[in-house]
Amino acid sequence: MDPNELSALWSPWRVEYFKAGARPDFLLEAARTTDDAAHLVVARRAHTFLIMNRYPYAVGHLMAVPSRKVSDIAALTNEEKLELWELAEHAQALLRETIRAQGFNVGLNLGKCAGAGVVDHLHLHIVPRWEGDNNFMPVLADTRVLPEALDSLYRKLIATRDKLAK
């Protein structure tokens, strides 16, 4: 096998992302829903929520999101800014406990040219990492993705959330 070829990339749920045409505003839907499990919402605060990335490159990829549609950091209220970072901290605690994450990539992609998949509703990515793991870029260079089903991981995260709340 050519060492420059991709040897394994198995993320079966991502086909939904590529097959979808005009996608509904899933972040706004998640902000407004009463069915958190159907939208993979892990936690809520007064102005923000924590949601699983439905199309992750890494198992456990979470996003902290303002409940209202905001595309620029300057448009966030102080309460939203504080809650987004508190949810990033909460996400790290959940992922350390649930899937033994050893490190994290945390950040924003603002604007289409910066890689934002949802340009008009900013969201803070919390991506777990492990020693010996690589960031998402080497996925194109022979890095394997070892996924866990979203619904299974969602149930584990909720159980951990409830355990940590006690």
C-alpha cells in the first residue's frame, strides 16, 4: 500500500452531512427545542447550550452555542460570553470523565473563509484529544477515526453530567 494513501476513515454519520442540500438551522432548532436528546443537547444555561457535533471528526466533539443567532463575538452579551466559557469548562470535565480525554482543542471558526460551517451562528468547538492523537488535519494523511455511535456517547455524557451535578 502506498504510504501516502488514506488507510482508514470510517465516519458513517458524515454521509448525512454531504448528502444534505439546504440544511435546516440545526443550532437554532436545538436552542428552541424541548427535546434535548433528539438534538443532542447535553447541557443548558440561561443564554447558551452545549451540543454534540452531529458530524464530528473526533469522538466527543462538543460545541458551546449562544441560544440566539449571533455571528460575531462583539455581538455577544457579557452573560453569553461568560456562559460559553463556563460550558467549555463543563465540556472538558464531561469529556475527561466520560472518554478519558487528555487534552483539548478549543476554538471558534468565524466566517466562511475561516472554516465556519454555520456562518451566522457562532459556536465554540471543544474537541477532545489524547496523547499520540493528531489534530484533524492529518485525517487526510493516513489518520484513522475510531468513532463511537452518537446516541451511545450522548447517553454516557448525560450520565456523567448527572453524576457530576451531585
